Amino acid sequence: MPPGNRKILAAVCGAVSAARPRFFGGVALMVEPQVDTGLYWHIVVSPRDPRLDGAGRGIRADVVQLGLDHIEAVRSSKVYLLRGHLSRGEVEQLAQTLLTDPVAEVCTFGPGLTDRPEAVAAIEVHSLPGVMDPVSISTLDAVRRWLRSRGVAEDAVDAVRTARRYEIVGARSADELETIALRVLANKCIESPYVRGFGRDDALPAAFPEPPVAPFELRHVPIRSLSDQELQRLSRDRHLFLSLGEMRAIVDHFADLGREPTDLEIETLAQTWSEHCVHKTFKSEIEYRGEDFGKTGEVTVRFASLFGDTIARTTRRLDRDWCLSVFVDNAGVIAFDDEFGIAFKAETHNHPSAIEPYGGAATGIGGCIRDIMGCGLGAKPIASTDVFCLAPPDFDHARLPKDVLHPRRVYKGVVRGVRDYGNRMGIPTVNGAIYFDERYLANPLVFVGCVGIIPRDRIEKAPHTGDKIVVAGGRTGRDGIHGATFSSAELTDTHADEFSHAVQIGNAIEEKKVLDAMLLARDHPSGCLYSAVTDCGAGGLSSAVGEMGETLGAVVDLETVPLKYSGLRYDEIWISEAQERMVFSVPPENLDKMLRVFADEDVEATVIGEFASDGMLHVRYDGTTVGQLDMRFLHDGLPKTVRKATWKRPVALSTKDGGTGNGRGGGSTGGVTTDDLLAALGEFNTASKEWVIRQYDHEVQGRSVVKPLVGPGDGPSDAAVLRPRYESNRGIAIGCGLCPELTEIDPYVMAVAAVDEALRNVVCVGADPHHTAILDNFCWGKCDTEETLGALVRACRGAADAAECYGLPFISGKDSLNNEFSQSEEDARRLGLPVQMAIPGTLLISALGIVDDVRRAVTMDLKQPGSCLVLASAPVDRVGLEVARDLHHRVAKLVRTGAVLASHDVSDGGLAVAIAEMCIASKLGATVEIDRSVFADSILANVQTTYVLEMREDAANECGLPIIGRVDGDPSLRITIDSADKIECSIDALASAWRSEALHAQ
Amino acid sequence: MSRVPVLVLRTAGINCDEETMYAWRLAGADPALVHVNRLAENPGMIDDHAILTIPGGFSYGDDIAAGSILAQRLACGLTDRLSAFVDRGGGILGICNGFQVLVKAGLLPGGPDGRAKVTVTYNDSAKFEARWVRLEVSTDRCPFLARVLATRSNTEDGEGVKPHRQSSAEPTRNPTRPRDSDGVEDDPHREDDALNCDGTNTAHAASRGLKPAAQVGAPNPTHLEMPVEHAEGKVVVANGDVLDELTGGGFVALRYVDADGQTDVYPANPNGSDGGIAGLCDATGRIFGLMPHPDRAFEHTHHPHWTRRQSDGPPDGLVVFQNAVAHWS
């Protein structure tokens, strides 16, 4: 078999590698694809003029980054493959009028098999078969409409695929083309590149591949007689990622039933019991031994449930009546006004983004948006957030481990993914952060959040016996199989290959259609047409139906699920994580209306089953039972574990920084010069993220009040402010806190600092700290060691203690564990990296605060020459938490009463950087005198919880806080420290240092 | 006087329909949101309306090219209906994706071979970009723009501004009033009564001691400021003659300009548009499309610098809608 065909075959079979057959349900998928011999046309649409080829210029910039600066140009084209029976004349007309812009583009075309010999080196990138290609779907529709309008039978074209083509001008060898193909153009998980030139002549696929058809066959998995070792092997080979204890519990259950489980039952249990879905570490009982929390001395503490005794306890104790829904739904909900609530949720999509940054980040944000859509009876998404933790984009290419994507590629990919999905959905991306640290090299973190507005009488939901189960939206395919269990595993250097089937490509427009239809059904004149809704996320239908029917039971007929292509096996249909699907429970009397609403919006909605009353999850295929699980075992059968956790303060770091929130950025305590400040501004973690922010639509929906970039100099806003209801001046502020650089010192302090930073950010813009809620998103390494688990315990306690003192209830959260990467010792030595690479324990706190009147919101750009700069600062530690809380409340009052002209949080880079940012934002200058004794530590590093406020002189004198300087009309910054060190610099110079080129990838 | 009926079209991927509807209402029109499928079933419904609006978004994913599939849908079956509608005096407004649709459907700039003269394609930067721009009105025949100056002076006494939308719980709020006189009223949710007194506790610009807008970048009455947010907004003309013809013939409705009046300097011209073209109108002036978003500039708090200046008169985006309401009343 030629290599090209082998690749196609492999991909058709759900990304099963031909060289290494993988097993689904005990049957290797090696069915030969049926090859269609019909003609296909290959149409290439190119910019008419190289000046119109911005995409090509962007690719060339990436190629130059690889060191290939002799490449003169890259010329990009779009490729359409049309299968069908059209004459050459018809194809020409179709290509010219529908596919080619008459002013900006030209096209060439020919039958697919008669590729012309390449005059120049070229690379064509095709999606692997089975990979979602949204453009092909809408193009096929448009082609058929075009044919119809010209009186041609519309089935003259029966399939369309799309591809991309690049001519590489100035290439020197086939090897070079191969490098460009794999390092810049194609991700082999989802795409395959075809290279031409210098003797290389990859044959394009000869026909459209068809997916294999698997005849129905009920499969059981014999487990009752397996030894412990065999059970462990089964868990690994089938990608179940269940522990031996969990496997044993399943064996016992089926031994009681007197039968073997079906493959579908095993898969359902593995999905439902995955760390990703059930958060077993957070729910486990933990005995902690180690340093006390925020105090010195050793303690032993027993947590009946880590989550219940930390995060949830804070919310319980605070008991705020404006918390309308906490921890029980897809998102948390707080009261906005008498009529509406605001839903907020943040998630991670780390593993998929490591392997395919674009698709991983896009489906990450898509999934989080669906969480908001699936909250209550459906919230309308009004804003998104994103936070990335990545290795620096200038990381040495030569030190990259096998199958790890370069951080620059990850950086560009995840930004594009969030951009394309969020922008297309029409949801503004309003707040975020990017944090760079080498330890995220193999495990980049992608946090995505979404905010929605929901009528307060649409928060409660519950399916009833007899309600129809309706799946709506995208069709089900082989994409995303095993995403939930994959997310719960550690990455290795073979994962990119093994788990490419867990990667998905999103289709934002499909999700937008589902949203439009859902809101029409929710607000239907005859009342909400459904009794419950949830999204189809990790675990696919198995999780969605399993959760909705947890108390009732459900019957599902899998043959009724609409498929992207025929031939899926029943277990694939059940666990596929194909995107853009929602599951509704619809009372029978509303069914016709419901289906009508969806049909009117061109959204497919199909009845696939019914909620029962017997507490059983009954899954059938064509009438045959393929799974029958007791909901009680599914949801409560997971064996409880007791785990031990320890933590010891690292010796080298223990003395000075302990317990105070110190250590940010490692600023020196010695002399501080202008050069120090310029260098601090250019640090990746401080530098302007404008390149990223401007790619996000942050104003769609017209709710924007405070944008991510503020002032004439585009300074970094502390938080976003939105007006959820056009007709009201009441608003919300959204901010975040993230301090992973402190985890090494003490995860407890890290978590306190993250909560503090999130609150600071929303207080700066005018949020009410008495009406602010937070989300926790933990990303940690493998918690199977006592030390790693101990660090997690400390972080949970830190977050809970700070939130309780500050009065910030947690309303929702999520954790992603096992963010580690292992490689061979030999590779590790060669690359100068650890064998086992773990991320620093990372906690993202997202804050959502109410702003009473958005017209009082405050931005961080300086406003008025002659006004005063005021310092508001307090230590953050266990003893001083109340002091810090009082400071937040004091600042919030000043901001909200209009006494503050500008306010800014001091974070990465410290006080000098914060003041410099305020100057950059406003293009105004300042003269500042700092008395070092005000601080426990350095000037350039963040030492405590600190705000810089700009106030009019009278207000500044009145407020009782120290005045440290004045705003100048002259655009330069002068800082004197202890009457000795002097910083003096023009605002232009500060701004250009802050706009680091390295983060502005073309 | 009855309100001007406006048909706001939506379809898969259109995502600025909500704010566009709201902006029309704020301007005093009576907008109806209609799915393109309903319009296709009943094309006659357009004749019940004075203005058709195609909002922004990514219709059909902008697959093939931005706006092209919706353009094709309109072209297959609705072209004659739309021409007749405009001939009878109707107006068409296309914003962002809607502008791309109008160009690709051949409605802008119009004329027998219009489609071969102008297109909208990928930004020079080859990526989506969001930023506020300054626009110069360059035609005098477009009713959406013709009264920029006049409307600005008129709205001081409230013409064309009819606040609606108040739920019973919310007191009346006139969004076009300057922030100064507006900052102290009435939020039932406000917890801190101290906020309700005047003087130093009000948050508006004057009490903060800020200078009037003129000193911190005042809006110029012949210019409009609003955001662009797109990846395919570069207007390309087939050749120099076409550009002369469009400019000389009054088809160029809006141009990107920087502080010095230059039209070709990035980022003031955010996408590399030929001649700085940001919006076009047809020979009647009644079909008007623009890449920037007036639907994201209908509140003073939409402006990126609103916290550092005072603003008088209606926000720039609202002016476009108010002009249309005044013309079609």
C-alpha cells in the first residue's frame, strides 16, 4: 500500500494508526475504506496580487522564525475539492462566480488526478478524513443552491472538501519543504501535508475517502476472571484510566449481576468516573500532615472531602442570599437585579490544546459557552475570558522534546482558536491574562471562561418521567472519542499520536444556531418548551444523559442519533464528544413546538429516547440492549479513597518571603535604575498583550463599558466592565488573579495572593466587594504523590481562607490534574530538561463583581495633570488578611464614590511598573517619591496588596492615604527612591519597552 | 407620528442583531427581527418596511469569503424585490458583515458591472483586528450621513431621540443626555445612598475636575468615531479609474482618516482599504454599507476614552440611526 493511502486508511478509521492497530471494544478497526471512483475537481483560488496575500506573509514570518530566512515568499491559496458529475464548463462557471472574488482573486482548476507538474515548490495541506471541515458543509450548500439556480440537478455535486495550498518561493530542498510543512503549516494530528518539489512528488489522494462501516455486533468485555495485573492492563489498553480499586469495584458489581459488562457499559463507567467528570481527588478524604496554614508549626488535619471542607465550606459559611445557584449546575449564578441573574463558569482545555492548539482552544471556549447555555434552562452568553499559561515564545527550538509543539506555535494557535470561535459566536472576549514560564512547555494551560445572563425564573430545571430526550445541533461523528479520559491522563511523548482522535475542530456557527433556537424555545410565548437542558461535553451523550437522568433513569435508542456519516459503532455514538450538541428533556406535549422552533432555525433536533422512572440507564441499538446500568452504581459506585498529603516548606526559600505574598518577579532590593524599569516593562509577563487583545472582538453585543485596553496609550485595564442589560446602568466587572510564581514558596500564599489579585482587579474599576463572587480553577500535576497532593491541599485552604475573610463566595469551579509530561532519560539529558516535567501548581481565580452604576466605572489611565498619586497598600498574610480586606473595602468606597480619577492594581513587575503603565496609558507623566520603608521588600517586585490611585488634591488629602507623587503634563516619568535612586524616562521610551516585539507574532 | 418600520435580517452566524435592534429603537424606529428563511418564504414582507438592515456577524461562517453565501442567498431570488424596494424609496443599511454582503451581492456600489469594480477582502494584517477609528463623511447624498452636522445641533433639544425600553422597575434614563446631568439619578439597586448626593460624590467628568472634551480629543462634527472589528474589511477597487469614479461620483460615503487627514496610514486605516474607503453608498444614496460599527457606539460609555472626557450630543453611532429615522419619517 502506498504511504499516502495508508495514511488515509488510518485516518478514516478514526485515526487508528495502521502500523499500530488500536482497539475499540475489542475489535480492531481495520476495515478497508470503500473508495469512490467518481471524478473530482480540484479548484485553486489565489490572491490576484501578492500584496493581497496577508496569509502568505504571515506564514513566511513563521518560516523565517525557523531560521529559513532565505525563503523569499510564501503564496497562499484556498483549495476546493468537488466530487460529482459536472462538465468542465460548469465547473469553470461555478469556480468563477461562486468561489472566486472577481476583483481580488484568480482561480485555476482541473480534474483531481491530473495535477499539473509544479513549477515551484508547493505544499498542499488537507484535513485528515473524519476531521470536521465546517467550510465544506456550507460550501456544499452554496454549490447546490448555485446549481439549482442554474437549472442543474443539485446532486451533480455530492461532496466538497477544502484544503490549503502554499507555494514556497526560494526553498532549497525537499527536506526544507518537509520541515516547513510539519513545523509551520500542518498539524499531523488532524492534517496531512502533500509536498511537491525537488524530486518530492506526493500523490494527492485519488478519491474522497469514505469512512468504514462497522456491522452491528454486541460485544462484552470479560472482566470477572481477570487478575489485578490484567485489570490494570485492560484499564491502560482501553484508555479507561481507572485505578485498580475502581476496576475491582466494577468487577464486583458485575459479579453480583452474574454477567460480563458490555463495552459500552465499561466505557460509560470510565467516562463518568474520570477525574475530568467526577473530580475524585477533590472529593476524596485526605489526611494532611505538615506546616500549618498561614501559621508556623506542624499540624495534622483531616478533610472529609477536600472540596467540601475548603472551597464549598467558604460558600456555605458566607451564605449570601444573592448566590442563586452554586456548584450544582454547569455554571454558578448570582443575582444581578430583580429579574436577572448572571451565570459564570471557567474551564480548562489543556491536553487537547497541547496537541492541537487551535482546535483545542476553540473547542475549549466552545465547551465553556455551552456550559453557560446549559446552565439552568439556558443563559445567554454575553462575555468570554481567556487565560493562557505557556512557555516563552522564544524558547530554543533545539531543546524541544519529541512531539511537543513549540511555544510560539502554541501561543499563536490558542489565540487564533479563542479568536475564531468567540468572534464567530458573537461573544466578546473581554478579560484575560497570559503567563509565561518554561514549566508549561509540554503542558500549556488554556483557561476559558464565559459569562451569561439568565432570567431568574429560568434557573431551576428538572426532567420528568416521560419527557423526551432530544439532541440538537451538530451531528455525531468519530471526533473526540475518549476526551474525558484523555484529559485525566498524564501526557507522554507518544500522546500526540495515540490521542489524536480526542482532538476536535469546532464549528462556531453551528453553536450560534443552537443558541438562537434554544433561546427562542426558552422564551416561547407558551412558556419554556423544555424541562431541562445540558450540554454534550466530555463523555458525550453518556455523560449528558447519565447526568440528566441521574434520579429518574433513561432509555436511549442509539440508532436514532443523527450521524455525520454512516457506520459508527454503537459505543462510538454513545461516547463521541462531537461538538455543538445540546441535550434537552422535552415534555411530550411540547415536542412538536420544540422541533418546529429548531427546524425554523435550520438546526437539527431529534428525539433519541425518554426519561424513565426505574433509575436504570438503558441503552439500545436497533432494539438490542447494549447497556443497562443502575444509575446508583454509575453515580455512587465509585469507591471512596483516603489519601495522605504532606507539605514541607522548601528550605532555600523559607526565610524571608514566607507568608507575606512576596517574591513576585524577584526584583532586587539594591539600586533601581531606569534600565531596570525598562527591562521590567519588557518582561513577557508584564509587556503589552495588545497583539492578542486586538484579535478578539471585545465589543460585539454593544455591552462594553471598560475595554481591555484603555486610554490613548492603550494601557492594560485591570478588569472589564459590561452593561448586561442595555436599558439599565447597572453593570458587572470581570477580573482574574493568577500567581503561580508563588507556588514554589508556598501554595497557601499563592492561593491567597490569587484571590487578592482577582478582587483588586475588579475593585479598581468600580465593583462592589460586598457583591462579588469568584470561581476557582486548579491546574495541578499528578496528585498520586503525597507532596503534590499536599501542595494542592494548601492551595485549597489558602483560597478558602482568603475568600472567607474577604467575603467572596465561590460559585463554580473546576480542576485539571495530571498536567505532567514524561520522556526518556536519554532525551531529558540531551535537552537539559527533567524526565518528569510538571507544571507549577496553578490556580486561576476569576472574579465577577456588581457595579452599581457603570457611569461611575474608573479606568487605569491617568486623567489630569496636577492631581495626586496615592498609595493604598497592606500586607497579605494570615494574620493580616483582615487588614487587607479593610483596605479593599476602603479603596472600593473611594472608587465608587467618584473620588478616584484612575486606579491600578500593582501586580507583575511591582509599583514602578504599575505607575509606568498608568503613564503609558494616558501619555501623561508623573513625578513620584517613594520611601522604601513603606514596603517590606523591593520596589520593583510586588510585595503586598497594593493599589495606585490618582485623586484630586483635596480628595487625596482627605482620604488619609500616603501621597507619593503628582501627575505631570510633561510626558516623562521621574521616580526618586529614598531620595537616592532616580528613574527618569520619557513616556515614549517606557511605551516602546513595554510593547515587546517578541509577543507580536505576525 | 408612527415609527419608522425597519426590517433587521438575521441568519446563521449573524451576531450583531440584538444591539442593532436596540440602536434602532433608541433612535426612534420600530425594528422587526426576521430570519432570512422567513423573508425567503414571504419576500413581500419587505414592502411593509422603510429600511432593511443587514447586521454584522459571520453569516454562514464567512465560508468561501466574508458575506458571500448570504449574498448568494439574496441574489438567488430576492434581487428584483430589493431593487424595487429601493426604487420606491426604501433604504438598505449593511453593517460590517452586512456591508460585505451588499458588496458581494452587487448592490454596492451598484450599477451593471459594479461587482467587477469593488470588493472587500482580507485585512493587510491578515488577521481580525478590533480598534476604534475616525471616519470622515465624504458624500452628501447618503441620508444615513447627510445630516451629521444638522443632527448634532438638533439633538440638543432632543429631536429624534425617543427613549423607550424602560422596564417598570427602571426609571427613565435618556441615554443621549450628557453624562453630567445623568450621573445622579436613581438606581433602585444602589446600596450606598451617599452616591445620590451631588457635588464631589457624583462620578461624572466635571466633578472629577476633568477638562471639557475639546481639550482631550473632542469629536469633530464632520467626523464620526466608532469601532471596526473584522478580518476581511479591506475595500479593494479593480483599478485607479474605479477609485476616481467612486470618489468623484459620491459613492465613497466614509473614509478612515488620521489626525492629519491622511487616509492610508495604519492603524488609522485599519485594514489597508484603497482610498481609505470605510463605507460606500449607491447612486441613490439609500443603499449604504460600512465596515465600522455604529451599533457599538450608541452610548457614551461605548467610547474607549469616555472616562477621560465630557461628551455632548448623541453618540456617533446613534447619529447614523437617528439620521435614517429623520429621513424616513
